[in-house]
Amino acid sequence: MRDRPGPRSGSFVVTLAAALATLAMTLWLPRLRHPATPDSGARVVFAGDPSRGLPEGAHDGTRIPVAGSPSVGPRDALVTVVEFADFQCPFCARVVPTLAQLRQRYGDEVRIVWKHHPLPFHQHAMEAAEASAEAFAQGGDAMFWAMHDRLFDTQRALDRAVIDAAAQQSGLDMGRYAAAMERHTHAAEIARDVALAEALGANGTPEFFLNGSHLVGAQPLESFTSAVDRILARARTIEPRQRVYEAMVAAPVELEPPPSPSPSPRRAEPDPEQVLRVPVGNSPTTGPADALVTMVVFSDFQCPFCQRVELTLASLRARYPADLRIVWKNQPLPFHERARPAAEAAMEAYAQHGNAGFWAFHDAVFARPGALSEDADVERFAQEAQLDMPRFRAAMAAHAHAPEVDADMALATQLEANGTPHFFINGRRLVGAQPEATFVTAIDEARRRAEDFVRAHPQVGRAAYYEWIMAEAGTTVRRVATPEPRHDAEPDANAVHHVAPNPRAPSLGPANAPVVIEHFSDFQCPFCERVLPRLAEVRQRYGNRVRIVWRDYPLPFHNNAMMAAEAGREVLAQQGNTGFWRFHDALFAHQRELGREDLERYAAGQGVDLRRFRAALDAHTHERAVRADIAAADATGVQIGTPAFFINGRHLAGAQPFGEFQRRIDAALQAGPRRR
């Protein structure tokens, strides 16, 4: 089995890997120091040579180049296993000990080469890939594999804090590491690996190429040994040894189909049905005190996923005005430098002006994501919340609210609320920035239970209900065995999803077209750029029968994507559809140059009023509209990456070939007019 993006999307997976790093370190790292490996000899490196980084006389494979990628084992090994993998993929974790056993069985006849393939629905996979690439840049193969093993060892709890800790434990220079992560130094090389995977037809993870022969998924050891034995038989006939990889990649051995995978093992996870004791205490709240449903959120003012869920929470408050109370708990993550000061400042706002003061500060911060870059920003938000500034500065200098923040964080640790945002709805756990529909289901069920209880126990009443259930709630997290999610079944391509319309969205094609393609995209996403010629072909073939609607879905790890989306909206406001699409083309033509100055330059080049343009970006005038598009995608219940398409409501994921678009559009036309 393997993680498949459907292609480049699929079922969302947050799961564990068993503690495999110790075994992998034991079996792999001694090979790195083996005195007989060619690694210990002199190397000849010529600038621009495709064999750069290889031993003298060795040649790379043109179709699947490996020079410059992390590897373990001799570089003139007769069998090179190129692995395309993702640090958050449970199947990639499962295959770690298998590869270790393979190296143990074949010794210097086999080397393993790592290629990055972070899948878009694994929210921390790109960060982990960048971190491991920096480990390789700083310490070569040894440091990369040490980092690799720690990331897989902690896969269940993988987030930025865990990734940073793995970097420190692996011995990285943390100053260089922080700079590389902030600048996304290694994003381009990761994108090259992903592009290579796509070119080879490797759409999921893990996928392997053994001297060019394709093997899919976390196969058992027997499948690998069968493949290696077939490949070795031919490799031993090729002379000289240094030419084996080059020759076999050009003409790979055909492998027998692997056996069907064995049933998935079971693992222990926190029981989502357990009611845990999550006291309100003296925390900020919004909503009536006698609400039947209390939702406690552990959050971080610098977390992009916390920011993303805010629009959902606002919608939920409007949906349940009498029955929902939201309680804030601080969980500033250690790698968000300003999250802790912001948490303490928010609690000072609460101390001065109660709930109104806290939520005024909260709203000011979340209204401008990315604006927390220095201490002066925290002060500015305090001023906007109309706090007594001398009192505020004194509280901040004395860290007057540190004990409250620490208490929230200790509670999060006790509840195993790892990562942000993390929710407890009447004590039941809900993890992450889920679609609104997921919250609605959980809240409706909690409200039904509450109504039944209050009817049966009139002496308790609404106001006392939460404290009553908390008195009986658990204090130790209970775990249950759950089956491994299946990833071998394709999503139902015929499922029709409701995509909330955006009548002001840029579009191409007539409003009454029988087929509407809602196109969710990100100006920094390389796959979004790659799909543009196929959309042009769609328009050429289908003309007025198809309308393409642009919807913004900037991914949080693309640091300029949100600003680019807001810029596109301002150009739309000034110059309409024609201006937007011209600006759209300019951004995709210069995808690696999307800083603030670049956006202003492109806008000036097409006659946009720069004064208005700059003011709109400074005030984040269009951010709410962008986030409404994100919420519309999330509300479909489909876990998407970019690009993502809804063709008359039917989901299509990724930069698919034109033939797939044609098949889906023809089916939509045959089905008749869409429902309006």
C-alpha cells in the first residue's frame, strides 16, 4: 500500500509509524563507515559534469539521475534503489525496516537513494522535506539519515516543533537551519524531485525505481528481494561495474507483479469518543455561559492553520448563537517566535477589559496574518485593542501572565493536544482546521446529548451542564486500536460536492455555460503552473460550453501565496476580468519572483493604480475574500491540495493530463444541465 494523492490528493492521513529509527540506525549507519566502500576513495568532480559527486569512472542515469541526492551504500553498488517518499506518509514509515533488512541482506551490492515527494494533503511533509534537505546540506549523508530516522520515529506527532527538535538532536547548526527554513532555501530542489516523480509516473508514496525498474508501495521484503535478485542477475553481466546504473536505467528489467499486501496492522490512538476533563477555569470565552456546547480551542497566534480556522469559528458562532460557547486556551508553539509574547499580551488585554478586551486583541492579530514579526507589532495590536499602554508594558516586562500561559500549555500536554489548533467539544477531541461540516456534525451530536441529559436531569439545568459532565470526565487519555486507513481505493469520482459559489470570482466563459469548473489554485504552486496549458486546451476545445472560475487556495507553506492572491483580487477590483487574467499570467510566468516589490512591478506594468494597490495590500482589503474561497473548498469535505477542480461539483485532483479533463467534461455534458 502507499499514499496516493488521487493523483496529488486523496484521503487525509495523520497516523503513526512504529518506533523504527533505532533499527534503521543500527543497520544503515555502519554501512556509511564501511572501510571497503568506494566512498572512502578519491573523487573527481568536474563543474557541469552529470557524474558530479560520483566516484571516478561512475556514470549517472539520465532518466533517473541520483547524483546530489542523499544515499546510503556504495555509489558503485550493482543495484540502486531510488525511493520517492514523504515523511508524513505512514506507508513510507512502514517500509523503513524493510529497506534496512534489504541493505543487511545484500551489503555493498545495494544502495538506497532518497528523493523527496511531499504530498499536498500532509500538512507538515514539505517542512520536513526542507528540514532534511538542510541536514544534507550541512552534514551530508550521515546527517541526512540521522534526521530521516528521527522524523520517522516521531511521525505520529510531526509538526514544526517536532521537526525543529529533530534538527537540533541531529546536530544541525540551528542558526543556518532557521535561515534555510525561513527562506525556503531547498524548495526548488524538492520541487525538482517532485517533478521527476511525476515525469516517471510515481504519483504516490512510497514508490521505488531499482536500476530503473518500477516497484510501487510498501511491499514486503520478499518483493524487494525478488526484484533485486532479477536485477542483480543482469547487473553482473555488465562491465565495467561503474556503468551498471547508467546502462540499466536506460533499459530496466521488467519486474513480476508484487503480491497483494497483507492486512494492515492496528494501532493505538486517542479515543475520539472519550470525554476528557477540560476545565474552562479563568480563560477567555465567547458565547453564552449556559450554552449546551462548550468548545475549548488550544491555539497559537502565529499558526497559519489557527488563522485558517477562524473564519469557520465565526460561522459556527453565527450558526449556534444560543448553544455554543468557545473557550480560548493558549498553546504558543516554540518555533513561532512571537506566539508567546502575543499570548501574554492577549491575557493582559483580558485582565484589563475582560472578554471584550481579549477578543478585540485576538481579532486584531488574526486579521493580519504574518504581521507578528517583532515586539513593536504586539504593542500595535495592544493599542488597537485600546489597552492602558503603561500598564500593558509593565505586565509584559514582568511576564505577569506567564503562569496562565504555562498552565494552558501544561493542560494541553496532559490532554495530548499536540499541535494547533486542537479542539475539545464538550470534552470530545477534534484535531486541526477541519471543514465546517465536520464541526457541525460534532456540535450537533454534542447538543443532542446535552438536550437529552437536561431533559432527564432538570435539577442540573443548562448553566450547570458542562461542569456536571466535567466532574465525571477522564483525566488520562484513553487509547483505542483502530484499523489503518485504506489508501488503495480511489475516491468516488461520481460524488457531487456543493461548492459555495463566489459570484465575484474571476472567470472565463459565459455564466450560463452547461459545465462550470471551480479551479482552486495557488500562485506559488508548481503543479498549478503546470496545468495551465491543459486548461487552455479545454477552452479551445469546448468554447462557450465551459466556464472556468478561479478560486484562491494559497497553501500555508508558500510564503508569498497569500499576498499574491490578495494582489490578484485588487487587480480584479481595478481592472475586472481582463486585468485579472493578465496579472494571473504574469504571476505564473514569474513564479519564483513573487515578493512585494515584484507584485508591485507586475501591477505597474499593466497600468494598475499603484497607490490603491499598495493601500489594499497594506490593509489586507481582500484577505477575507481569499479566506472565503479557502473555506468553500474545505467545506466540501474533500481534502485537497493544489490545483484542485470541481467539474459541476465532481472533484478532480492535480495537474491531470488533458484526456482526464476531456473525459470528465464530456460526462458532465452528457449528464445534462447542471443544477443552479
